[in-house]
Amino acid sequence: MKKLAIGCGVVIVVCVVAFTAGVYYLRSKAMPYLGQLTGMTELVKLDKNVSNSSPFTPPTGGELTEDQMKRFAAVQDSMHAKLGPRVEELKDKEDQVLKLQQGEHRKATPGENFTTITDLMKFILEAKNAQVEALNQQRFSLDEYYWVRGRVYGAAGVSAMEISMRNMQDSMKQGEMMKPLSAASGASSEHDKKLVEPYLPKMKDWAVVAFFGM
């Protein structure tokens, strides 16, 4: 099976490029701004809106079921449908800012950096709301969803970085906002690879939310 790479070097969207350049790379300058954003508190609270809080036990044998794969794909497609226009909007806005900076032969000002960070935080909140709604529609608990997510990306052979969204506040304090995309431990089974293979072409559409740990 051909491995699929969906990191920010392959999928060029502003929310990936701007976040890595404006927040991760300039973490020491961005941290004071992020700490003041009320969106950080809202982000943590949104997980509590997931209706299914039942304990999750992985299926016997630790393999994906066809139902889990279909529900996971439905969650991803739902988020992509709702967030796609916002990604394009952010990309156009950032393109205009970059052209201005290049035309004036200068780097981004603190105000521009703050605007970018604020826009991205708003996008993350929109994405999280879209995720919670989709999880509820597909009856996922957070634990089951992230277990399935790990199995899917592991079976797809995905190599990418993501933001530690589930523990974002702790990650910010530790200065480790970026980490390898969570995947299942151990080798993926042929069963899981066969279930995931038909969905590989869609994973480029899913790349943005994957980067944001959703």
C-alpha cells in the first residue's frame, strides 16, 4: 500500500503554514497572546459537549470494524464540508498580507502576527464545534474516536505532524505543541489496511483537521 503523507509540506493551506511559522516557530512571542485568548478556555470546554461518554473497549483483536471506518469517514467528510470555505477564506487573507509584506520588503509586524493567531484560534474553535457535532451524529465517544483515528492513520501509513489538541494547554506550557500524528501502536493488520485503502484519496481533504489533532 502506498503511504500517504499529509503534513504541511504536502498540503499547502494557510492554516498549516501560518500556524507553524507564526505560532510554533515564534512560540516565545505568541505564547502571551494565546494565553489571553478566551478561545483557549472554550476549546477545553467543547469536549464536554460530546454526548457519548461511555467507556470504550477496543474490539477483540484490536482491529477496526467496517462500521467504525464508515463512521470515522462520515465525521471527516462532515468537518471538511463545513470548514473548506473557511480554509479558502483564511488562505486568501494570508496571501494578501504576504504580498503586502513582500511589496514593502519587511517581516510581519506584531499586530499582523496577533491577527493571524486570532484568526487561527477562531478557525480552531469552528473546527472543534464541527467535530463535536459530527461525533454526536456518528455516536462516537472521544476515546473511541481517537482510537479509531489512530488505527486509520496507522493503517494508511501516514507520516505527519499534528497539534496536541486534546492536551493543548499542557502542551503549550511544556513548549511541545507539535508532535507526530497519533497512530496505533504496533504494526497495522492487513484487515485494517484493506478497510482504509478505499478512503486514501479522501485523506488529502481530511489533512487540515488531522493537522489540528481532530
